[in-house]
Amino acid sequence: MSNRASLLPPSATQAERAIEQATGRLEDVPTPQRTLWDPDTCPADLLPWLAWALSLDAWQPYWPESVKRERIRKAIEIQRKKGTARSVRDTVASFGGALSIKEWWQNDPPTEPHTFDLLLTVGGDVPATTEYQNDIIDEVSRVKPVRSHFTLTAGVNADGAIAIAGAARLAQYQRLSLTEA
């Protein structure tokens, strides 16, 4: 039995008192709230729960941990600006991609109203798979203005280098003087 003072009324049943005593010990369990609610310090296995608490619309276990943490970090800002071009940019940035948006009125001549073109570039440490790009497209569809439609051009950003290699071969040359005998 615990030494805690009871908050129950005198008419409480034995079962209610037993529940109070059993759950009263939960206060002694250390719960590091600051680390659990911070996407940078939250343990990786608890990230799906943090994403759920912040109302992320999509979550895939195959995403890299850096993408998961960035999605959580930007969740509130994306929700606040949902339905704007800014939310589309933030969503794509949280997936680790670069984005160029050209709205209908920016074209010469202007195209059909409420349409926009997206140029999506994915690269670096994120997967360049069709499934991953479909996840990005689905999220863009969720956060874009409802009346708007878009055309997507997707690409992969690859880093490479050109190396020049050379080899040296040591050779010894000797001048020969030939005379007739």
C-alpha cells in the first residue's frame, strides 16, 4: 500500500481505492517530456507516435530517419498554411526535394486559371524511387489549394565528379652512336 493521500470521497468502493493506489505509482516513472516532443531528440522508435500526435497525414516506415524528423519538424507550419503555395513548398522541402512552382498567371501567355506546374528534383540521401515520388505527389495533393490542378515534372539530382588520372612510367633512354667499321 502506498503512503499517498487519497483524493477519493469516503463513499469510494474498494475497487476504486485499489485503482487509485495502483495508478498512483505511475507518477514515480520518469517521463522526459521535453525530449519526447522534440523531433531532434525523440528516440527513432517513437517518431511515428510523435507524427500521429502532430496530425501528419502520411507516414511510411521506409522513409529515411532524416526525412521523418523533418516532416515532424514542419508539420505545424504546413498545417497552418494548408491550401497555399507556401505549404506545397514546405511539404516538398520536408521530403528532401527541391521544387520550382510556376503558376498559371506566370506563363506567357497565361494558361488555364488555377493550374500550376511543378518541377520536382529529388536527390541526396533520400530514395529516388517511384514509390517515394508518389508519396511526395500525394502530400502535395493534400496541401495544395483544392481548386488547383498541377502538372508534375520529376527529376533526380545526382552528384558526380570527373577524375583525371594519369600514370607515369619510368624509362631510360640512351643515345647510341653507330659507326661503320
